Amino acid sequence: MKQLDVTVITGMAGSGKSVALHALEDAGTYCVDNLPPELLASLLALEHAHHGHRVAVAMDVRSATALPLVPRQLELLRQSGVAVRSLFLDASTDTLVRRFSETRRRHPLSNKALLDGQHALVQTIELERELLAELREQSHVIDTSTLRPAQLLGYVKSLLPVSTDRLTLIFQSFAFKRGIPMDADYVFDVRMLPNPHYEPPLRALTGRDAPVAEFLRQQSEVERMQSHIAQFLDQWLDAMVRNHRSYVTVAIGCTGGQHRSVYLVEQLAQRYAGQWNTLLRHRELDGLKAQP
């Protein structure tokens, strides 16, 4: 019988958990939404007995009173040989408020007497953050604030083939003008490096294109920055593994998220691909591809 592979999706209401669950369902995973934590062990035992080996469950603040059980449950599953990945979907408070306004949905923690007024909704969202803080701390976080649904689908699907028994390094490029990713464990600012944007032949290209890569490769500052980031990771990644970290997201930002940050993410991902599970994300470029 194949090893049981379990994905647990938690996160803020309105952050895209249903989209993530659909991504897993499309990939052939048996999915259950809003599962009470008390039923997790029973569900997994039943599904495994019926020869299912990939299961995904979504849990959120609707099960608030039982959520403290989940971290211990996941640890027991790992100790019993189950491959467990825990994903936490997050978004900025402003983004969540806008989404609730656009969909006219009620927040699951909202009191009927408090339905009127944005201030009450903000307070409810902050309460939800407190209730979910421990789960967030122990999960791989995906910030959906600026992600289109197609981007989120791709990000979730990219995690499925990744082994859960060794560290996964996620390198992400982004544009500072669109905000720092909330899911970043480490953020490196490379806006001080020479900018291909000011070279007319390179402006429309990206850090993935050979002419831009060659331009940046010739800049001593870029080489030094890449070396410094690598030295930092070499110093601390083993310590993170000893601390039972499963995912580490390294975000590298420049002004537009098109040239410098993309180039460095590509180079660093290539450097570490043989040592760790390695994933690439280019927030701004992926967003352009996801446009209809």
C-alpha cells in the first residue's frame, strides 16, 4: 500500500482556500472542505483503507474551538510515517476587506450585530489572525494578496510533487512597488544594483532573457550581492532543518520585479537545486501570464 500523502489547507477567510482545494482536486487528490479537526484521523484511516493515498482537507476558523488540536495531530501523523504538508493561505487585511465587500459574504466570525461597518470587519479579521497564529507558524504560507486565481492554482500544484522529508527552498522575485510578500521568510532588497530598465535594448526583456542575464553577470555589484545571499543561506539552512522547518521562502525584490530580482532568483535556484527541493516563483511575471 502506498504511503499516505496528506495536505492540510488552513488560512484566513477570503484568502483563497477553495481555489487551493480545487487545484488539488484537479490533480487527483481526494478533498474535503471544512473538516472538523476531531474527524481528521478517522477520515484518513477510512480513505487509506479504501486504497486512497492522496488526501487534502481544508480547515478554518469555523472550527475555532478545535483548531488547537491540529498541530499535535499533524505531528503524530508525521511520526507514524504519513507525508504531511501544511499550507496556510494569507492576505493583507485591506485585501480581505475588499474581497468581502466585493462578494458581499459574511465573515464566519462576524456577529450579526456587527455586520455594518468596515471597522468591525477589520477587528474580526485581526481576531481571526490571533486564533490561527499557531497554525500559521507551523505551515508553509502563501500570500494571495496580489495573486490571481490562476497563479494560486499553479503555486499549489507545484508543491504536490515536492518531497516532504527534506527542506523546500522557494525563491520568489517581486516588485517593491506592489508590496513585500507576506509569505517571505527572508527579504533581500536589490534596488541598489545596476538596472537594465535604463538600457533601451533590455527594457522590454526580463531577467530570464539571455541579454539581461549577460548584462547583470558583468556587474560586480550583482555578483557580490548573489554571493552574499548565498553565504547567508549556507550559514543558516542547516540550522533551519534542525529546527524542523519544511519550507523557507526567500524573496528578492527590485523596483519592477522584472530584471534584477528575476535574474538573481533564477541563479540562486539553480545553485541550490541539487541540495534542496527548490521552487521558483516570479510574482509579477507569473501575474502577467495569468491574465486572461
